[in-house]
Amino acid sequence: MEFVWSESGDTNYGEIETWKALKIALANDEGICYHRYPIFSADRSRREPDILILHRDWGLYVIECKGCRIQNIDSIDGPVWRMRDWHSSQETPYTQAEDQLWAVLGKFRGESSLRKGRHDLIQGHVFIALPFITRSEWREKGLHLSPASPPIIFADDLEPTSLRARLQEIPAEEKQGAITDEQWELALAVLQGAPVLRREPRPEPSKSNTKAFMLRQVEQQMLSIDREQHKVAVQIPSGPQRIRGLAGSGKTVVMCMKAAWMHLRFPSWDIAYTFYTRSLQGMIKGLISRFYRYWADQDPDWEKVQILHGWGAKDAPGMYRTVASAMKQSARTYTEAKNIFAHNKYNELLGSCCRELLDSGEVPQLFDAVLIDEAQDFHFDFYRLCYQVLRDPKRLIWAYDEVQSLESLSIPTTIDIFGTNPDGSPVVELDGTYPDGEVEKDMILYRCYRTPRPILVAAHIFGMGLLRQNGAVQFIPTAGGWEDIGYEIVEGDFVPGRSVTIRRPETNSPHILERLAGYQNLVQYKSFATREEELSWVARQIEKDIRQEELKPEEVLVISLDWKNMFSDFVKLRQMLMEMGIESIRPGEDTQKSVFQKKGCVTLAGIFPAKGNEASVVYVIAFEQVDSNPHLVVQERNQAFTAMTRTRGWCVLTGLGEKAERLFKEIEQVLQNPEQVTFTVPDPRAIQRNLDNLEYERRRNRIKKAERLASQLARVLAEIEDPDVRKRVIEQLRGGSQI
């Protein structure tokens, strides 16, 4: 059973006691258990079941928890409980929980696969939990004589065996029958909001074995949200939180769901979602809207949820411009900043502007939560400004992938970013969990759903330069670091000069296209003598994708790695495509910077506007530009990695001459064995960038220690034969916050 506690800092003791008991009793069952799952009724009023459980074999449960004592209940009159010395004079717990149950069951009824004729496959049940009242106290007061007495979980029911038995005490006609694996996965997806991610149905292709035909099969498998993604999305920390995730792991989806979830739970909060790439704005607003509508059946309040580009512009709101305005200061434009500060890099210029605000006076506290997407591309001073504009308890949540950093070489710790207090303690501490023990401060998404496995593995190995003739340029130096991003160590030790073999299991890249198209067929590479030949070949391939493979033009993306000649190259490519009757656009040139794709048009883009976006087929041209500048070799490798991982289908690499062919050999070596890749551990003194830090290692050690303790605890409990002794031990454990 997956347990998802929604908010750190909640102190409702009736809910906490019931929650701890359920975590022990249902630990090995299949299902998901939520604390405070938000639902909306037909009148648009918001209700939150204290505890919501979806159990594979037993069905759906809503448990209403009351932390009252027996003396707080005067009498029960039908559905109404008369209360004394309580926060209200009367309660209607069963009616309240029943309304919540029907609202959730309504979500399942929207899926035909979860109905059998007129009957629902998912059965619903309501219980009232009274963890501080015993069954004997209830009977002594005569409350059991009420004709409307509901199913109750008493204090004596909280021992695991008793609790499991109590939850199954339901009428025979209400017991849930068997459901298939597909129906179970769909039921989970409905609760998690995954239907939001369904793509518009693709028309039936006229031919089989085309790219469109294979993609249709991929898309018919409903896009899912895995357990870790969902947990990250719906947990609300009472302070800062960091979310690491590799390309295609769904960071933006998770962050958008998190913003929608916070807005659902706390509609009075001021929430800001900020990001680096202008072309992501439409996607972000669309995802937040769709997630919010899924649960609330209405649009978000865009005055309470603000989508802010990092810098902003006259025609686009931005975090920096918003704060400057609140401080009654004139926000600098990019051109102004470039003329004033001694930098050329966009992120450093923005950082200098933010530092100017931080130094100029007291920064106003404008928001209750700030979410930073693409955080790897922002300067430290941008983080600091976002931290300062927050009200306590400083809910700054940032998501990033250090391998996608296109300008920075640092893998910073929170001390590097936020500094220390006068006593030397970190301003932001990400070690461990928040005090309730349920919400992690530092989380990792290591499964990749967008980019097929062969492309992701090739991009990772190439991006680090692990098979490069002149040696690696960046490296993850520990087995735990590779495991963090979803790899397994087959053999070898991480000692310089030693050979290590790794593999990426299919479970961490569950994309079926590699089985449909073939592992080696998803990456193609070809070199040319001239750019003219390269562009001509790419244009013909795009024509084939559209005419023969039946892809829509907007499913095709061309990324150039040659920023000096990109404009002229794209002019030529556009002309070639136009002669074939194919239209194309350049984001920021033919469209607003917030628009990346246009229906009926191929997208031509540099790496910066392409970052964060995706397409079914990605052509990466001018690949020979990788390793062209010895001072920017890491950045150029990261640009190649980012470009390759924009695809959700096929990746085609093209470039000029022997330089491109030499680079393609690295890709070819990776693709030779679909199950594993072998490389030599580089000398740490020879690499330019270490993709690990002490904070990552501390997190791994803490998790390993917790796993060892859990295993030891399970063995100890299994060896206790006396049920009374075992019950006392479990009760003592339930008093601990980490259970």
C-alpha cells in the first residue's frame, strides 16, 4: 500500500493515530491511501476525506476521523451527533463521509471500463474512526442502540489483525469482486489525475508499420503517473523542497499538478510558478488548468496562481519584473542589463538584476508558495530573490536536472545557493523529512516516460563523454548516484581506471516503442560533406515522415546546434520544405516566444527555446558542433543531451564530415547492446564536472539506513509469537512519528 500524506505540519491527532494504524495493518496490501484527498461536489463546494483508501481487493473507503473522547458525545439522533465541549455543537460524520464517497465514485463511473452494465466494479464503503474511544465505552453510553449507528473503527480495532478484520466487515452484497490488472491500473490512474494527460486520439493510419501507426499504439496505453511522481505532486511541504529528475521524468507535469493541488487545498494562498524557457508558458498554464478542472470542475483563480517567466517582458509577466514593481523600482530589460553588467550569459544577467533588488531594500513577501521549474538554468541570486518573496514557512519548491544545465558547471548544495545563518547553520536544510516524518524535503524522479530507453541511455553516456576519445567531461562517481537516475550496476567498482557495466531496466523507461520499432531503430545518424547536402536530406526525411509515415507536421522538430549559422541554415531549410508544400515556424521569430508549436507546421528551433518541449521525431542538425570549443565542452555535450531527449519517438542526428562521424561512433557503441553499457571510470582530476554532491550522498545513506531498520523491524515482529506482546510493541511503535 502506498501512503500519501498530503501536508507536513498537520496536527489532527485523531487522523494521525488512525493513519499510523493503517500504515502498519495494510503495509503489504495493494493499493493507495490518501490523507486529505480534495474533491468537489456538484455545488462546487470543496470537501476532503480525512482518509481515502483504494484497496485492490476490498474497494474504496472513506474514513472520517474524530479525535473526540466519549464525554464529548452527548447523543446520536439519526445522522446528527450532539456534541459537548467540542469545536461544534453537532456533527454529521457519516453523511459527510458518504457525500465524499459518492463524489469519488463519480470519477470511476466516467470510465466505461470500470462499469459492468449498470453496476460499478469499484465498491465504496464508509467508516467512522474514533481512535480515542473504546467499544465498551460506546456501549456503556448506549450509543450502539441508535438505529443510525454507522460502522465504526474503535480504539480497540487499531491493532493490525483487528483493523484488517474490521475493514472487511461489510455486507456480502457490497463486497468487491475481482478486477483485472488493466482495470486496477485505470482505477489508480483515475484517482491520480492521469486522464488529464491523455492525448487527443490519433486518426487511424491508412497503413500499418508506419511511425503514426506505432505511435497510436503507444498513445492508446493511457499516459500514467507513477507512485513516486504522484507522491511528489500531492505532498505539500511546510518549507523548502527540492525535486530532482532526469529528462522526460515528468518534472513539469509534477510541478503543474503540485501547483493545482496546492490551489485546491488552500485557495487563499498566493502561488507563483516560475520557469526559464518562454515557450513553456502555454504548456504550464494548460496543465495547471486541466489538473485543476479534473478535480474541481472549474478554472483556477489566476489572480491566486500566477505563471511568471523568470525575467518577464513588457508583454509577459515575470518573477523579476513582478518583484521590482512591488518594490516600486523599474525592472531592467535584457538589453539594459547587458549594457550595465559585465556578463553576456542570460542567467548571469538575470542574477545580477535580482541581486540589485536584494541589495536595494527590503523585499516584500508576496507569495505563500513559489515553484521554480528548470531550476538548473537559474542563477543563485534568482533562487534567493524567490526565497525572500515568500511568507513563512518559505515554501520554495524547485525542480531540476543537472545534466540539462546549458550554461552552469556547478552542482550546488543549498549552502552554495542560500548561504548560512549567523550561527553557521544552513538557511535551507534539505536533509530528511519534515517533523511529521511523512513529507520528504528532497525527492527524486528517476523513471522516464517521454524518451524511449535507447535514446535516453545514448544521450546520457554521450552527454558525459564516457566513450569519448579524449576522455569523459563529467561523471557520476558513485553507484548510488547512477541508481538515483534509474540505472542498475551490473558489475564493477567505481575506482578510477576500472571498468563498470551498467544497465537501465525497462521498468525505469517503460516506453513500448522500442519493442514496436526495434531498439537500434530509434536513433539514426548520418554525416555529410556540406551543410547544403545535410539540409536537403533532412528536408526529404521530413517529407517522408509526413507523407509516408503519416505524422502531423507539428510532430516534427528540428534543432540546430550551430548557433552562429542557425538563422541562415533555417532560412534554407524552410525554403526546401516550402517547395515540398510543408510549412514551418521558428518560435520567437514567426510566433510569440510563448508559442513553440503551431498546427500544420514543422518547428525549427535552437536548443534554448526547444528545452522543455517535445516532439514525435527530433532532428538534431550540425552535430559536429559538439566539442568544438574546449572551454565549453560540458555545455555543448549537455546541449546535445537536451536536444536528443526532446523526442518521444525517434531521434535523427546529422552533421558534417569526420568530426560528426567520430561523435556518432560514441552513439553507435552505446546502441550495440540494449541491455548494458560498459565504460572506464575516469580520473576525477581529469573531468570538468562532478555530477554528485554531499547532499545527494547524505540522502542516499539516510534512505539505506531507514530501509535496514524497516527490514530489522519486520523480522523482529515476525519472531514475536505472543499476540499480546506483539500488540504492545506495535502500540509503542505507533507512537513514533516515523511509522
